Amino acid sequence: MNGIPVSRPVQASTRDPLERLFDISERIPTLIQGISGRVGRRHTALMRKYGTDIVAGVIAQDRSLPDNEVDGVPVFRSCQAAVESTGAIASVVFVRPFDVLPAMEDAIAGGIKLIVTVTEGMPVADAVRARALVAAAGARWIGASTPGIAAPGRFKLGFLPDTSLRPGSLGIMAKSGTLSYEVNYRLAQSGLGQSLWVGVGGDPVKGTRFAELIPFFENDPNTEAIVLIGEIGGNEEEEFAAAVSRLAVSKPIFAIVAGQGVRDGVVMGHVGAVVQGDSGTFLSKKSALDNAGVRVFESIRSLTTALASQPWKD
């Protein structure tokens, strides 16, 4: 077995991985798949600097192994070996698009329960297969094409900017990375922070959708309000609105949907931002969210100004 043991394996848990992220008493030992690449190496250093508990790296069999460590992090040839030695429960994947599915298969085989894949361009067929594998394993997948997930002051898994992170009581869920960076930066400047920030990614096939996050934020005592950062295309916001009504969510929800001014025939950056007829338009999403009692804003300024007044405390 390659690698240097750095900690005792943690006790196995049957709790949903997302539930564990909300628990401030939980340790989240994390491994990095693709740690020796330029991007993986850089963001591993940034995550460690932020305080993320990175215990191991994994380098695929067909890649050269740089001794037994990368910048002081022990490396292994498989997730199973890394998990057995370090007790990792989460993985952040920094590999090429066609390598994401094999990396996820290795993570699942090794017992990893939370997988974050930041890579853009994962083939749709691979994403469909990955979602089925994750569900069968009782694991959670954040991605594809996600900036990551973070509990400010505790950890960040991915490349969410530190300047946008601040401990607080807003539960954030977002498709767009850059839009969510700006929203949360402005909120942080106003003194507001996040209980948990989840970037679900902008691809049409993904591991975790907006609606799936509702019970976790609703049940979290540290989350006082929920903020949805969406965009045109697909039906995820409409699906979220239906779930809010069905579940009778008690916490106030605020939302912004990007793309209101996009002209017909103009393609937005995300693969999932595809409008088909009246489905997936700004108006269809706003209408669904309005009907579910969600306060929808048309600009970052109006959203952040409203949140800065902390109306949920009235």
C-alpha cells in the first residue's frame, strides 16, 4: 500500500453525508482525487489554508506517483487504500471530464460518502451513470460542474472564494458559481454569512438538486433563511417551488433567477441553461416561486439589500 498513515480511521456513520456537514461537531476528513495536477495541487493548498481537513490524495494508476506525498499530503493509488489509512469520508475530484466517472467509481468502491466534482464538460451519459451509482451506494454527489460546498469557518470543498465566505445563518443553494460569489461577497460585506453554501452545478444531470436540499436547511437550527441563486433553463427552480409547497417549509426563502434579459437564440454558459418553449424561462420560474411563497428578486442589488435588512427577524 502506498502512502503514509496520518490519522486513525473515523467511525463509520449511517447518517446522510449532507446531514453531517451541518453538524458543527462533525469532522469531515477529505481526500483529493487528482491532487498532483496543477489545479488540484493549487486548490488543495487553498483548501488546507482555509482549514479543510485534507488527509490524503489519490493519483490514478496511469499517472506517475511523486514519491509518497504531495506538499505534505500522503498520496495513494486508490480511494480504498486512502480510506483504510486515513478514515476519509469525502472526496473532491480534480480530473479531466472523461476521467470524472472512473474517479467517482473509485471513490464509491472505497466507501467515500460525499463526492464533489468541479470539472466542467462531464459527458451526460457518464453523469447519468454516476447518479445511479451514487444513489445505489447511499452516497451524495455535489456536481457536476460545481464550485463546491462550504461551511464557513469550518471547511470548504472546492474553490469557493474566501472573500465570499462568512459564518452566518443563510442557507445558500446555487447553480451559478460566479453569480453566487458576487451575491455572497455582498452579503458578507453587509455582515451576513452562510450556515452552508451548496453549489449544485449548472449541468442538466447532477448529483443533488435544489429540491433535495430543502429538508436539510429546514431542519438545521443554525439556518434562519434560505437563499436560492438560480438561472433560466431546465426546470429545477420550478421543481424546487413545488417541493416548498408540498413540504410546507417554515423558513423564509429568497431567490434570484439570472437570465431575465437574455434574448431568444442567445446561449448562456451553462449546459443546463436551455429554454424549451415556455418551460425554463424567467417568467415560468418566477411564477412558480411566487406561488410557493418565495420572494423573488430581479437583481443582485435588490436581493442583497433586502437580505441586509434581515426581514426574517421581524
